[in-house]
Amino acid sequence: VTENQQLQPSAKRITLAITGASGAIYALKLLKNLVQYYDEVHLMISDAGRIVMATEAAINLPEAPKKIQLILTEYCGCDADIIRVYAKENWYSPVASGSAAPKQMVICPASMGCISAVATGASNSLMERAADVVLKERGQLIVLPREMPFSTIHLRNLLTLSEAGVTVMPAAPGFYANPQSIEDLADFVTARILNHLGLDNTLSENWGYQKT
Ligand SMILES: Cc1cc2nc3c(=O)[nH]c(=O)nc-3n(C[C@H](O)[C@H](O)[C@H](O)COP(=O)(O)O)c2cc1C
């Protein structure tokens, strides 16, 4: 075991899962911010998530976790050991167990398929298991669903998650801050997620206050 694989109790740690819903820009903006606040960002991206990333952000992520880690570390311009990427069946990773998993997790964007799996406790992939672990450990789980319109099944699954204590934050930027660009819209959504993680930020205006 190398030094940076040992659990540092004082380290600030979070899990981010990126799935195949539209909105790669949200995932990238969130990741860029998380690496500034956290010592460890435990990351999983689904196969469909990689397809959406290529389609919407022109970032081609290979399958190998180590390669994804390198590409995203360079993209974020952060230290090498902050982003830790796991394969979808890496059951030996920290996020797979309540004894080691970070207490905070965000699924961004969250496909309706992933929402369904988390709502039923399927745990068939590492990211589904990671979400299940955060729920059973009574941690903080935030999901960013994106679909339009929602079916009754989607809404039921989202209600199930909400009743289990999950914060459902749909990819629905407000327009009251007079956004001038797609970046502004994505900043709005990212800022709200960071707020819910307890992270002060100036990405977007907080109602009643000026942006600094
Ligand atoms: C370009 C693209 C955009 C998609 N957008 C959405 C979406 O907005 N919401 C959604 O629930 N699924 C969307 N899908 C479908 C999901 O990717 C698909 O259901 C997939 O099985 C989800 O798997 P995952 O949860 O493992 O990522 C999209 C797929 C592609 C290729």
C-alpha cells in the first residue's frame, strides 16, 4: 500500500459520479471546483457518461481509469492525487464500503436509469453501490437529474430518493441573474450544488447579494 492509498482521517473527501444524462458541462464545472475544495475526489464515470462527454464537450475519455484520471487531472490543473478514478466493478475501492467511503456524494448529471437503480438499491455497478453506501451511512447525496418531460416512473423514483434524504437538484438554471452565456447558466447550477455541499463560492449571485 502506498502512502496516498492510506485513509487520512482529516482529509476532505467527496465522491462524484458522472452518468449518461445530457449536461457534461455541469460535471466538468463541478469537478473543476471540487478539486479546489477537497483533498480527494473519488470519481466514477459510466460508459454512457463517456459518450455524452465526447458528444457535448469533445473530451474523449478512454475506458482505463488511470488514463481518465490523467486527462481530468490535466483538465482541472490540479495535483495528481486529488482525482481518483475507479472502474465500474472495482469493489475494492473506498467508495464501495461504509468504512471508507466519503460522506458526501454527487451524481452529476444523473441519468434516469441511474436514478432508478439508486431508488431500488440495485448496486449493480460501483457508482450505484457508492450511492447505496452514502444512503445507508446517512451521508449527503445530491443528484442532478436531466430529462424532459419526466415520466410518472421518473417522478416516483425521484420521490423515493427525496424521501430517503437525497437532495434532488434538477439541471434547471434560473434566468433571474440575467445569464449572458451557456457558461453563466452552468455556473448557476454548479453554484447551487456547491452551496448545498456547504462550500461558499462566487460562481453565481446569491439572491439579495452582489456577485463579488
Ligand atoms: C448524447 C446522449 C444524451 C442523453 N441524454 C439523456 C438525458 O438527458 N437523460 C437521461 O436520463 N438519459 C439520457 N441519455 C440516455 C442514457 O445515457 C442511457 O439511458 C444510459 O443507459 C444511462 O446509463 P448510465 O446511467 O450508466 O450512464 C442520453 C444518451 C446520450 C448518448
